[in-house]
Amino acid sequence: MDEADLRCALERLRENGLPLLVHAEVAGPVNAATEALNLAGADWRKYSTYLASRPDEAEIEAIALLIRLAEEFRQPIHIVHLSSAKALPLIAEARDRGLPVTVETCTQYLWYAAEEVEDGATDFKCAPPIRGVANREALWGALVEGLIDMVTTDHSTCPPAMKRRDEGRWDLAWGGIASLGLALPVLWTAMSRRGVRMDCLADWMGTAPAGLAGLKGRKGGFARGADADIVVFDPDMTWTVEPDDLNFRHKLSPYVGAELRGRVMETWLRGERVFSQNEFIGTPRGRELMPV
């Protein structure tokens, strides 16, 4: 999407007040970096090549554009899966001016760092990419301070063949990290290492996302009249992620082998137990949710 497309979307959203959720990378810096790498004969099995192909500038330029549009339209804009900490000053300035801009980051950006990603390990491919250690710690600082509003997964699974694991080429592999069902213990493990309060989990993964979706009062908290959605969580259980722990079709995730602290023991949906001891109970009972 270009600026004209974003403007069209914001005009439509004026009718209902819903937020515009945007993957914040512009094509220009990505295309220029990729062309330069190809001309230089870069090795696309190296993670450093993929990281260089999606520079911070792609996020910074996109977020600067979104902030300008938020100021013009006064419509809520949500930046999904922020990766680059270099964009944080722009977001802080927008907040100081009272602009309706919110932002999320993802578990993979808070857990992993570029220095830990091996060449050819395309299970780690996502966009924007996992950046360096200093970048990760800056994201943690912004999250704890409240500049980043919430933590999500950007869950994206695929058949193993689409990850091109045999070739290990980052330019050909499917982009996306499968992590649904692991986000809570992954985030809590990282939080406990940093001494972050446990009640932040509910804010970052419950209250804030529910508010963004227009479901405040029904989802994301304990309150009279709200849906009784409850997670029974053992914060001290230690375990190692195995493929059988992945409750999605393709048992493929970079978190396989991760040593985690904390595990979901039960899940209750609208007062009904639907998951217990890594087993689902009954048949799916989801329903469409509309903002209130």
C-alpha cells in the first residue's frame, strides 16, 4: 500500500471510528538495499544479508508517514509488530502531541536477537526482521515505560517446505514465526529474567489488545458483565518446548528447544473449560466478536 491507499482507508474508517492497523515498512529502502546486496553478490544464506535487506529506515519512514496521517485525519492508527527501536523517538513525540497512535511489538523481538540467529535458520524469518541485542533491550525499555502498548505474536505458520530449510535462503523462505500458544510463557520467562512485574502480562496481552479491538468491558479483564475468559497459569513450572507442544498443524517454530518458565495449565472461554493439560476439550466454540 502507498500513501494514497492509506488515505482511502482512513476516509472509510472515519465512518465507524475503527483503528487502521498497519505493517510499517515502506518499499523504497527495502528495494534499494536488496538491489545493492544482489549487485554485490551477497550470500542469501547468511542472516546478516537478510537483516541488511530490511533496514531500520523502512520502518522509520513508514512510521513518520503514519504519524503525519494521524495528525491530519485524527483517526486512530495502530502500528503492528514494531521491530526497530530507532523509530521510538518518533512515536514518543507523537504521543507528546496527543496523536492517536498506538504500537505493538512481538514476542520474537523481545526474546531473540540477530546475534543469536544462525545462517540458514529460516524458521526465524519474519518481517520486519529480528534485530540486534541493543535494539531488543531498547524495545524492552519502551515496553516497560508504556511507550509500546502491547505484545502480540504476529503468528504465521506454514508448511515446512515453504521455509526452504534445505536451501536456507532467506530471500526465498516464507516470512513468519509460529508462536501462538507459546507467547505467554515466552514473555513471562523474559520478564522474570528482567524483574518485570507479573501483572504487566494482563495489560500487555489482555487489556490493551481488547481495548484496541473495541472490546473493553467484555474481554481483557475481570469485571462484572465481562466474558469469563480465564487462563490458569503456573508461573514457576520449567519446561522445554517440543514439537508436540505446538498446537497448530505444522510443528515448526524457532521456539522448539527453548527452555521456558511458566506454563498454561487450563483455559476457560466464557466460563467453560476448553483446554487442560495440553489437551483441548470438546469442539471449537468461537463466535464473531463485534466492537461495543
